[in-house]
Amino acid sequence: MICVKDLVKTYKGGAVKVLKGISLDICDGEFVVITGASGSGKSTLMNVLSGLEKPDSGSIVYDGDNISEMNEQQLTVFRRKKVGFIFQHYYLLSNLNVIQNVKMGADLTGNKDYNEIIEKVGLTAKCKNRISELSGGEQQRVSIARALAKKPNYLFLDEPTGALDESTGRNVLDYIVRLQRENGFTMILVTHNLNIAEMADTVIKMNSGEICVRYKNTTKKSAYEIGW
Amino acid sequence: MIVGIKDVFKLVGVIIVVFCAIFVCTFFLNFYIDAKSLELVLNDEELLALHRAQMATAKFTCAISGGVLMLIALVMLVFYIKLYIDSHAKQLGILKAMGYTEREIALRFSVFGISVFFGCAAGFGCGFAIMPLIYSQMSNGLPEITIGFHPSVLVLFVILPTLIFSAFACVYAFFALRSPANELLRGKPEKLSKKPLKVSEKERGFLKEMCIKTLSSKKSLAFFVAFACFCFAAMIQMAVSMYKLSTKTMGIIIFAIGAVLAVTSILMAITSLVNGNSKNIAIMKAYGYSTKECALAVLRGYHFFALLGFAVGTVYQYVLLSVMINIVFKDVGAVPEYSFNVSVFFITLAVFIVFYEAVMLLYSFRINKISLKQVMEEN
């Protein structure tokens, strides 16, 4: 369970207020989509929630641990143990091959069964290929495998389909949602694509650093049913 | 337009190495020219032997130190240009896509010759400034030698290197820019490796893999790390020996040059290593790897080359001094015995370990400051 209270984040010495007192609760195993226009603060919210950045004030409590009070070392340990990331630009280690990239996540938690995850994302045939030899969709699948290989409790996704074409994007989203259901981790996805919100349990819409709308989907659509 | 005058000052490494080379060469070659005529007036056999030994030392040091250091400067220049082209590939690709030819763009790289000019001019000036002291010590026992200004030395050590390095920068850039515009814009496709993974490779942990890959993708940096440690070992130990064998001034000069070259090379190598891997480090940190783990993954592979450089430097200084004492100065009386100084070796090794670890610690702080946000903003 993640409990966020009165979260404030500013830049440029307080001149730019990006998050203006955000409060929200996220249940274990929930799929949350945070959406909003560019500059609404959704990516900053994700960075702060995942422990990549520290908030100016407010609290973020993960199962009793307030990460807003942690120092850099404690945050590193927190991310190591609990968090996985999938980014729009993949951020794979280009000088390594698929297995080596997946091992980056797996080694953190001593997971030796990373080959299973590579198989799950359909990259067994290309596991020895270098990153530059893969298509965008395949690279994103490596990024998914890397994130899942560390068996995270919380998976953060920043525009995971932003750099993909429609067909690949749908396939990738389908993979992620299926894997989330199988593994039961909490998933927080940031996107400007409102259609993706139809797949989530909970949707949070942000505007100018504040949550303007928050609702739960009664019926959820699959990646192949949503508009693009 | 790309490559401006401000880029000249980024080649600090080249400026310092060229400075050291020209500084040493200037006073040795000037001494050689000024003292050469003494041979005709010296009647005493012992003085003649001392004079010949000093002439040989001047010629030998000028050729070896100057030659080697200029070669290192050339390698550094190539390294800088390659780094510049890699980090500005997109801008260069746009210029090529717009219709600028390789020749037009490459010509702009001649600006890097100005760095060499700065190093040469400063080295020449300082070499001249220290000449009275060097002359008085080197002519010890010989008739007084007057310092003369030789325009040919100025041309050889300031004008010529500037022109050669400028031309070399253009030629190298011309060939380096021959990739198609599209390749510069999108990045060069990596060579396919068809070699199957070995069993041991499968079992290696991620950090070890990362360490090996970083080393294999930045091989040239291993040379600079080894060179830095070579300079440290050779020049510091040699400086202590020169303090006893020759003069305090020579000892201090060699010590200073050794320290400057070692610090410059190692900082340059590790800076480019950390900068070149900042994206990987940021991702690793985001995933929960500690600063120490990131530093080890990126820097650990170079430790062997550091030790290798130190070992080669130690052997080099011993052989060089043995040759100088036993061959060049063999006919000169009152030259002290030279043998390998074990205590100096261990002290230098201890200082080297402290120095090397301090550099690693410094870069750990730098790695600690790399954030994923910064990398994301660059995209």
C-alpha cells in the first residue's frame, strides 16, 4: 500500500511549483494510470513516488516506511528491493546484449530464473543479440524483462508506448498487463494517452501540479479494445 | 558553426603534455646548440668526457622525452577529436545533411592546433626562463656558456608543431567524418557479434559483464590510465635518483613533470570514462545499484592497466638511468654509483596507491551526482 500525503515538489529554489500538495492512496496489486497534459506534473509525481527524486514536503509511505525521510543510500536500497522501471526511451545498456541487460535487474535480487522472463516476453530467440539489433518494440520488451527480472513490488512506467507504433504499442501494453495480473505487483503508469486509462483500475488526471479527477474503472478494456 | 575557439580550451590534456615536451626540449636543445662549440676549446680529457656526456644527455633527453611526449599529445588529440565527433554526432550529421562537405567541416578542426600553440608557446617561454639555472648547473666544471636565442628552435618547437597538429586534426577529422549523415544522426550500428556465449560468460554476474564491456568499448582509455601510472612511477622514482645523481633542480623538474602528466592523463581518462557512461550509471542507480557498485562496474577494469603502467614505468626508469650512468657517463669521473632503490620504490608505490584511490574516490562523488532526471532531460 502506498499512502501519499500533501506532496509538494518545487524546482529553481521554489520558483516553479510542480506538485502542489498531492494526496492519494494506492492499494497493493492495483493498476493506476496517471494522465494529464504536458507540464501537468505527472512525470515528476512518478519520479517522487518511485524514490528517484525527493519531495520538498509531504510524506510517501510504503507499507509503513516513509521514503520522503530517507537519505540517498536508503532510497537506493528501497529502489533495489522494491521498485522496477520501464521508460519511454527504454534506457537499455547499449553495449550489452539482451541477457546481460536482463541480468542487470535479476542480479539485484539474486533472481536466477531470468531466462523464464526472457521467454515470457518472447525474446528467447534474440537473447544473445545486441540492443542495436532489435526493433523498438523488442527493445521495450527487453526493458520490461529487465524490470520484471528483479521481481518488483511496484512497477513504474513512464510513457511505455510513447516511442512505439500502434500495433507494437498494443502488444507491449498487453504483455505488461498480463504480466501484472500473473505476478500481482502494483503498477503505476504515466501517459498522456487517455485511451490507455481505460485499461487501468484507477485513473488519476493531473493539471498544473494537482489531481483534478480521480476515478475507478468499473469495466476495464484490453490493449486491443482501446482506441489509439 | 560547429567547433569554435572555446573548444580549444577543452584540450587541456594536450596543452599540458605539449607544454611539458617543449619545456624540456627547449632548454636541452638550446644548451646543446650553445655548448656544442665548447668541444673545440676543451683540452682536458676529463672535461671533454663530461662535455660529451652532457651533449649526449641533452640530445638523448630531447629526442626521447620530446618525441614520446609529442606522440602522446598526438594520441590525445585523436582521442579528443573522436570524442568530440561522437558527442556532437547529431549536429555534424545535420551539417552534412544540409550539404556541407567533409572537407568544409574538417577544416574547422584546425582550430585544435591553437591548443598546441598555447602549450608550445608556454613551454618554450618557461624553458627559456629556467635556462640560466639549468646552464649554471649543467656547465658545472666547464667554461661558462652564454645563453643564445636561436630562431630555429622557436620554429621547431612552436611554429612547426602548431602547423603539424592543425593539419593532422583536419586530416583525422576528414576521415572520421566520412560516415553518412544518416549514420551520424542516428548513431553507428554496432558490429554484429556472431560468437556464441561461453559457459563462463553465462555465469558471470552483471557487474562483471558491465566491467568487461566498458573496458572493451573504451580500450584507448586503458592506454591513458597505463600512461598516467607509467609517468607517475618512472618520473617520481627518477626524480629521487636525479636528486642524488645530478642536481636538485633536475630532480624537481622531473618530479613536477611526472606529477603533472600523471594527474592530467588519469583525470582525462577517468573523466571521459565517467562522462561516456553517465547514462548507464544513471540507469543502474535508478534500479538500485549503489554508487560503489556503479564505480566498480565502470572503473574496475582499468586497475590492471594502472598496475601494468606502474611496473613498466619502474623498469623503464631503472634501465634509462643505468644506461645513462653506465654508458653515457662511463668516461666521466666522480659519477656516483647507481642501483635500484628499493625503499624509494615502495614509498612511490604507497603514494601511488593513495593517489589512485583518491582519484577513484573523487569520481565516486561525481558518480553519486549523476541522476536519471538529468539523463532524461538530455533526451
